[in-house]
Amino acid sequence: MQQGRSTKQGQKTGVQAETRFWGSGEHRIVILFAGLVVLYLIAAVWMALRLPPNAAPNELLNYEYITVMRQTGALPNRGAVDIYRRYNEWHQPPLYYLVAAAVGLPVPAPEIDPDSPGNTLYPSDPDAALVEGVPPPLAVQANPFLTATHAGNRNPTVHMTLASDPLIFTSRLGAALLGVVAMIALFLAGRSVYGGAIALLIASLMAFQPAFIHLSGAINNDMPLTAIAAIVLAVAVPYALHDKSPRSHFWLGLVCALGPLTKANGVFLLVVLPFIILLKWHRKTFWAAFTSGLWALLGLVPLWGAWLVRNALLTSDTLGVSGSLPVTEVLLTNPLDFRLLLPEATRIWQSFWLDWSAGDIGYAPGWFYWVWVGLLAVGLLGWLRRRVELRRPWPVSAVFLLSAGTIAYLYLAVKTGTIIGAGYIVPEGRWLLPLLPALAWFVGAGFAHWWSAARRQPAVLTASALPPFSTFLLLAFFLPSLYPQAKWLDGVGDVPVSAEFNPITYDNTLKLLAVAADPFVIGEQSEVRLYWEALADPAVDYIVSTQLLIPARDGWIKLDEQNTYHGLGLSPSSRWQAGDVVADRVTIQPEGDLNGPTWVLLLVNVLDENSSVAASQEIPVVLEGVVRSAAAIRVPDEARLEEPVIYGDVIQLIGLETDDTTVTLYWQALTDVASNYIAFVHLVDANGTIIAQSDTEPNDGLSPTMYWSADDIIRDTHQFSDALVQDNTPQGRTLHIGFYNPTDGTRLQVTQGNLQLEDALFTVALQ
């Protein structure tokens, strides 16, 4: 009995201890939310440090904006936009750039070259007028192989690192700080409407959306505008829920001004103000609405008005939106023309959800997007269920719908105009990112509708963990595969040794120690691993040229060629030192038509700028292998044999075609073939005399049988001279078809059905 009381007392003490640590109810949710914020910051910093410089949309131009502010101590010369197309982001408002520049204050800004003028001309217009206060453009080395490779190599610039250009990395953190504020604001708004658990899910869906994370670790103003949109909507929630005093609308106007001060097209957030004022009129009186509107304008005008005045004084673009938002074109767009975007819907969706690149080249596998389509559908369809305890006043939903609808309309109008004018579009789904807070709001709350009150919190909290979990998987696996770097090894002993490979030296500086490759398949990507040793300090960024070639009688048949700096631009050789041993990789994707598994050679040349450097062997063949078709070769129905012919229980003849000069055979491997055999086709007259013959490895020597694997199909064509055929009487001619071992001439035994054929060959009578 005493033991039972002790046990109960211990359990009670444990519960009390847990309560003291966790708190109860909403306090526990707050602790979980704090953990979510920490995870978001870790992910954003991870992205900021791992993403190559300029590998986000317009990052170099946005970085110039911040750099010029640091160099001059003032905003960029807005008037230079009309002269220098180089600075086409200078029309953007300054709020985000001020935050990003403030984060980077501990890091010195790049110095202006004292030998260069304090202003510069746009290179293509040497006669343009000088503009005071315009520093020279940032000197960066562009990567000419940015989009030249099949996978990876998304690094637009070379020699921008944390050591050489720390400001670009610290400036990236400005977006992450705004992201934290947005998470807090959206969480507090969601908690006031739906409670802490659902608010946690809403914040998680926004913060860990892949595009949001991508731009949280980059210098780009689309994500900051998304953060400001979340803040504006969160501040608007209590105004939509409650009858606030007219004077309090000053703060709403002040917050709404942050939108057009963050990005030019942030003017869409101003639609929240008239809606809240109309709602005030609906609840109270016209005079109350009018007074509230005046207070809102008092909050809006000082900040936004100052920017408008500056634009009016410096440029002809008072609103500051002409550089990114053609207002007249948007207003005149016929919504019926939006149907022109339907063929681009998939690309737009993918670009909006995940394109971790400088545009249209950093997509995830297709299944990833379908998973998110399903998850979003579950959340949105939840609104069709009626949960009394989750129903809330309609104005809150209207505020979020209004903001999302406006940004979506602006995007559709601009892109429709682009299609009408240019005939194509770049998806740029990041422009749609500001509707993300509203999307997260509706999906999170809609998901909660699926669960009863008793089960809702565990289900919602579990769902809240999925976005960060998926994000960290992407950061751990997808990001490194998208931006692969060379790997420094401890020494030559870590290099896999192949007795068949003879190391090759290039320019007496680089030594290729070993090569390994995945199987080559037409249309599929294969990784080639190259192991290098620096014999001396490389003085230049060598270019690695990797070619996959089929030997041909009149030269080479090129299946693929990849040219890139080492580490796909992320590990250029000029950073190496003598003695470094580096594992590098290149992606090969062969293209072309094959007649079966085909013998290929892999060549690796090293170039200094555009010319090959001297190598220790004349033709630097580093690997011999085989390339296969992705799909089996089709045998025409009219060519198929009624009964296959079996050769040595390893190969069968399944089809045959003939014309005046050509015999085409379709072989199929019954198992992996270990030896090389010679296929022979003899044209024999009625007297048994061979009048023409073709003895060769299949496919003109390009598909040796030792490369055949079970079920491979090989199309093997044998040519015969017109003269040889026409000089003989056609009656009674036959074809003798077989295989023999070239070392001793022994033929493979031949069977068809259950019969063994004489002379170890298959005979075909010709008409």
C-alpha cells in the first residue's frame, strides 16, 4: 500500500517537473515555436554559406546595391538607372538593402580602385555622360561554363569565397533576420485566431517552403517582400477581427508602407488598407471609417511619400516601379489572355516551389513537386469540412485572400504581357512568393479541419515537423548534388588504384592519377570521378575537357563533351598548391543512336584558356568502356525469325533482314558473354563457293561480345559489294551465319528448336 502511494507520488512529482520545464498548453507551443525559429536560422545560415555567390536571381546586382551604399555612405544614385543598364536594381526601394547592409557593417566593404575614376561609363556606350557618385561595377570573373554541363556547375562566378568576399555572405543574413520577424508575426496572428498548434504549423509551412529557404540565404528582395507581406497581414488580423480605434490605424498604415519600401511591386500590400477602412465603415459609420483612413494615411505617407519625392526629384519614375512592374501594361491586360500561361503552368509551379539557382536550372526531381501538390491539396480541401470550433470571422480570410489574389494577378498580368510581346517567358516563380504567407495560412488551418478537437493538436504538431525535416534533407543531399565541389584528399594513398590506368601529366603541373565512372547509358547522366595531383602551384584556372567518343573509320563519333573548371567552377585550380590531391567529378550524358552495347573511349584534355596543354600521351584516353541504349533495340516484325537460332547457349539470332548489298542481323545475349567472338556472314553460291564474306566483331567492331549482358539486343549490319553480288548467278545463293573464336577458329555450336545445325552455322536461302 505504501509502495503504491510512493509510486503515485513519484508519478505526480514527475508530472510536476515536466510541467515546470515545459509549461502547459500554449506555453509548450511557444517553446516549440522558439525551436522552430532556431531551426530556420540554422537552415538559412547553412544555405547562405553553401550557396555559391550569385547563384540566386539577380544576386550580383542586389549585392552591388549594398556595396555602393557601403562605399558611398548613401543610397545609390537613382538617376544612374536611366543611363547605366548595368545597375538595373537601383530603382528598387531601400528598406531591405539597409537591413542587409547593417548586418554586414562589421565586414569592410570592397575598396574602390584608386586608379579608376569615381564614376564609370556603361561599356557598350563609351559616349554616355558621366554620372557623379557612381563607383565602377564590381569586378567579378564570370564562369563561362555556367549552363554548359548537365548537372551541377551552377556557380556563376569564380573566385568569390567567404575569405575573398565576406560581405556577400554576411549581407545574405539580412533576409534571414526579416524571416524571423515574419515567423513571429505570423505565429502570433495565427495563435490569436486558431490557437498555438495551428499557428505553429502555419509558421512552419511558410518558413520552410523551399523557395523561402533558398532566398533566406541569398541577397534577393523577393523573400524580404514575402516576410513584409507576412508582417503586414499579421498586423491586419486584429483590425479584421476587432473594432479598433481610429488612431490605431496609424500603425497599420505605417506597417503597410514597408511593402513598397521593400520592393517596387510591394505596392500590392496597400490593398489591405482600403479593405480595413471599408470594414470599419461596415461596422460603424462613414465618419469612423473616414477618420481611420486619415490616421492610416498619416502612417503611410511619411515613409512612402519620402521615397516618392526622392524618385520624382531624381528620375521620371515617381512610383519607382517601371523597372519591374509595367503599370500601364498590367492595367490594360485582358484577364481572358491569362489562358496563354497554361502551357507554362508546370514550370511556373516548379519555379515557385523549388528552383535553387539563378533561374530555371536548379529544379528538384519531378516527384518532389507532386508530393507538395498532394500536401497542399489536403490542406485546402480541409476547408470543405465543417468544424464549428475552427470557424472564424470572414474578414480575416478576406484579408489573406485579397493580398494573395493581388500578387497573383500582378504576376499573371506581367507574364501574359511578356508572352504577347516576346512569345516566351522565364517562369520566375519567386515573383509569386509574397502570396506564400496567405497560402501557408489557408493550408495550415485547412489541415486542422480534418481532425477532431481531441486529436487535432498531436496531428498538427506532427505536421509542423515535416517542413523543417524535408528542408534539412534537401540541404544535406539536394544542395550538395546541385553545387558539387571538388574534395581534397589526405594524399595519394587515398586514391583508388587501377592497374589498367597509366597516369597522365598535363603541362608538367597537373597529374591525373586515376579515373572511375558510372555505367554509360544513352540519355542518362553518369558521374565520372577524376583524381588529380598538383605537381606545382597552378598559375591559371585550367579547363577540364571530358569527351565520350566512339572510334570510327573516318574519325570519332562524339556522344558528349563537357568543359568546366575544376569543381565545376567551385574549386578552380589556381587555388591549388603543389602536393594537393583532389577528387573531382564531371557528369556525362551521352546522346545518339546505337546498334547495341558500344565500345567507347573517355578522353580528358586540359586546356589553358582555349588551347590544349601538353599531355604525357598524345591522345589522353583515360578509360575504355561500353555505352548502352536506355531502351532495347526494336526488332521489326517482318525481320523476326519464327524460331530463334542459338549459338553456344550464350547468343541467339532473333531477326534478319536482307537487301541487294546489306545483311542486318539482330542478336540477343542469353547471358553475360565472357569472350570476344567474330560474327561471320558468308555469301555462298550453289556450288558451295564463298563469293563474298564479312567476318568482324558485331556492329563493325563497335559492339564486341565481351560487352554483352543478358537480354542485350544488337543490330549487326554486314555490307557486301555490288560487284561481288552481280558478278555471280543469283540462283541457289545462300547465307551462312555463325560465330567463331578468333584465337583458334573454333565455331560456336548452333541449334534451332531441338535440332543441332550442321557445320555450326545457320543457313538462309536467298531468292
